[in-house]
Amino acid sequence: MHVPGRRHFLKNAAILAPVLTLLPTSLSAITSSRLRIGVIGAGPWGRQYLQWALQHRQLDVRAICESNTAALQACKPLLNAAAYTPDVCNDHQQLLSRKDLDAVIIAAPWDQHYTIAKAALLAGKHVACGPVMGVTVQEHEDIIRISERTNRQYFTLDEHSYRPDLMAVSNMAEQGLFGTLETIHAGAHYQALTPAHTTNPLPYPVFPAAAIAGILGMNKGNKYESLQVQPQQTEYVVNKLHPKTAQQRIYLMRAQLDLICLTTAQQQTVYLQSHTGTGQPLSTGFRLKGSNGHWMDVARAIHLKGQSPENFMWEPVKPYLEQYDDPQWNESRNVYKQTRIPDGCAYALNDFVQLLQQQTYRSVYDAAANSVIGTLAAISKSKGGAPVAVPDFSAGKKNLA
């Protein structure tokens, strides 16, 4: 990360100075009951979490690390709305050296996640980070060992897994409505991004990995065992203009796409969309199949053996989603000061807060298992789609003290 000089630091600090005039003196006091956090990176993704962190009743945002002037300017409306101004740092080491921080949110470019997260854990901070933990398997293992050694949590901020329908379907699967789970298909956006230290592009996966892991019971011993990238004929959806009405509509199509195929210890198969190669945005959607039923998000439809009407293969899923709605969507609203309805970022952030308060399990194992999928997919692809073993990161795990 670039370290600007003192003049640049003073310039960036001055950008936020006018907000100080809005800061009541009562808010400047340290509240020991709240978790003290710093935010590293204030780009578009980082600002999504910053706005909720500023409004969370159990968080105290002490510092922001950002050297980009435009990004800091974009933070001002969020800080004005919260009537609060954190300190500004231009280098993550400067922020991590502070003694008044319990945790950090890492919203820096993804190929810097490993370096910054490692430094944060070694500095005694809990970490909430984007989906990519590291570039290599060894970097994932390194973060796990450091988390164990420092007794600090590492949590993935995966807002895509906090869709209300996925949370409801997860509750349905846990209660056995689908019977024995067999397959899960999940769409993803994969961007071929090239890290600064290599010329080889690495796919950045954006799919609801945590939701899939929860549905399959990954934290209860059902681990991924193998992975391979396979070209398959599969259905996908694309959003296009209708030729007559000129309105956006979803079309169901079929083509050969690369899929990441994962097998679990319980012999289930997870298909993740790898990349399309078509040059246009599309998604395979999210669908689940079990011995007693199916669910498709795109069709907003469900079929359950013995429950769905005999004359219909599919029925509307809305009544089921309402019945099995996750209570977290109502309970978590109380932790935010804003009256607006919380989104996936808000719920992911609140899960991180609850994790730090409860200290019931070490989330780094789940984070590594989901993050390494992109790394292993690149390895499988380089070997012509050959299967690769998925490391069991939790083998020999150490519980929290």
C-alpha cells in the first residue's frame, strides 16, 4: 500500500474536518461496552459497510484508512448522517498500530487481503474481510495458524449469503423439508483480476458461499472433499430488453458453461458458475434439489413431495419463504439507528459483531474453506479440469480459549 507523505495526510484529514463541527461532545467519549473498529479501504464496497458500522449501536468506528481523496470525499455524507468523524490514516500499518481498536474491516483491493489481514491478526485485531482470504493454499493455512495463535477471529463479510430467500430456504433445509440434499446450483460473477505480483489472472468469486455452507452443514462436519472445473450444458438466465415492449425481462437459456463442481463428505454435489466466456452478464441462478423437493429462485417456485398440489409440478414459493423467514431479519433491525431496512451488508456486519461477543467458534475455518474455492478452481483449470483435493482446514483445529 502506498504511504503518502505528511502533506498528503494533512490534506486528507482536512477533507473530513468540517464534519467535526457537527460532532456532539457526548459522542467523543469512549464507550467501553462498544466494539472499537477501524475500516481499511473506503471504496464503493468499503463504504457500504462503513455506513452500517457508523449506525450500529454496538460499534464505535475510531479510524478510517484511505489515501484516495475522492474516496474520502464520498465518505462525508455517511459521516454527516452519523454526526461522527473518525480519525483518518493513510497507511494500514498506522491504523493497526493503534491500541484503541478491537477489530478492523478490510475493504482494500482483494490481492492485499492476505497481507493486511496477517498484519491485523498479529497486531491483536479481529478481522472482517471480503470473500478472498489469500491467493494460494499456503496463504489460507497461514491465516488460520495466525488466528489460532493470536486467538483472534477472522470473518468473511459475505453479503450475498444474506438474501432473505436464501436464509428462509436454509431454515427449510435444516428442518428437512427437502429431504436428503443432493445438489445445489449457484450462480456467480467471476472477474478475471490480475494481482500486482503476477501476470496470471485469478478469478474473484462472488457467490453466496456462506449460505451454501450453511445449507449443507459445513460447520457440522460435512466438508468439501474434491473440486474440478467442468464444461457442462446448463440453463442460465440473462436480463435483456424485450423486442416489442423494450422493457427488461429475464430469459431462460441454455449453453455450455464452465462449472466448478464440488463434492461433499455426504456425497452431495455443488455446482458453482465459473465463468461464461460470452462477454455478457448472466447467471445460472440458485436452485436446490433434495430427495423430497426442489426450489428455484429464478422461477420463484418450489415442489415438495406430499405437500405440493398433485396436479402441479411447481407452486409459488412465497408462502414458504414467509413461513420460514429467518427471525434475524426482524431482530437485527433494532441494532441499527437508521430506520431504513437493513440489507445483506448490515446483516453480515451484525453477524461479525455477534461472533465477537459470543466467541462460540472460530470462523476462520469456514472463511478459508469458502475462499479457497477460487484458488483451487484456477489450479483445476490449469490442469485441464482435473480433480483437486480440498484441504480440510479444520483438521487439528484449536478451539477458542
